[in-house]
Amino acid sequence: MGDLLIRDVDDGLIRTLKCKAEVNGTSLQHEAKNALRKGAPLTGQERGRILDELRDELGGFPKVATSGADLVRGMREEEG
């Protein structure tokens, strides 16, 4: 894993993260990583770009005989 140094972090934010770490029995680093992970979700465009890169790396995705909609429909019928 890589390292990330963030400068000039607001003192209040640091106190909040330290408090969360104490309450949750975790470290400041753990709480900061969780906050970054939750605060930086991928957009649809970013997900699409990642999929395009993966498709290029793999030489395409395999074709399937059943659509996703058909699979979901079948699952709902089984539950129903």
C-alpha cells in the first residue's frame, strides 16, 4: 500500500477523528482511511473508465447467455 501525506488539516477535524478512534477502539489512521474511503466514492464515469481499462487488459469480457435482468427476475420468482 502507498502512503499519503495531507498537510494543513483542520485541528477540529483531527480532534473529531481522534475522538471517533477512541470511541471505536481504533487508531486515528484507521478512522482517517475510513473517512477518505467513504468520502471518495467513484462516479459512474469513473467506474466506466475502470471497466474499460479492465476490458482492454483482459481482451474483452466473456459473453453470457443470460442477461442480468433475467437472473434478477429468476431470483425474485424463487423468493416469491
